[in-house]
Amino acid sequence: MSTPLPDAASPRPEELRPLPYDGVRSVAVGTVVWLVALLVMLPFTDDLRADGRLWWIATAAVGFGLGLLGLWVVVRRRRRLRAAGEPPGAA
């Protein structure tokens, strides 16, 4: 089955624009939450190992690491938007 081509009378989709929010604060808060979870669990490493839940520490560590990577990405995006002259409220 093939999708029919749009005819000339059909409306064209709007051009994609960046979201009006840069996401830096959200990613930063999430990263801090993963770090806090990691730090809270570290003293209980032996108990987590005994219960077979040592992977919780690894999950928190990976969440923190991915949060740092995500923070780097959204900060770069915010800088590009500001350099392009986006209004302050839009980024």
C-alpha cells in the first residue's frame, strides 16, 4: 500500500520551529536528583548487595552520567538559540 500524494488543495504543514523552552533547568534538576539518589544509596551498598539490588547504584550512576551529557547538549542548544537572536522569552 502506498500513501497518496497530497493534492494542491490540501494545506501545507507548518514549518518546524524550536520549542519555546530550552530545557536546561529540567535536565539540571533531573541530574541532581540522580546524584542525590546515588549518594543516598552508597552507604547501603552491602545491604543492596545482600538483597540482590546492587544494580540500583549502577542505575543511579548511569542516570547521573546521562544527565551530565544531556546538560551539555541543552546548554549548547541554548547558546545556539541565543546566538541566532531568538528572543529571551523564547529560549
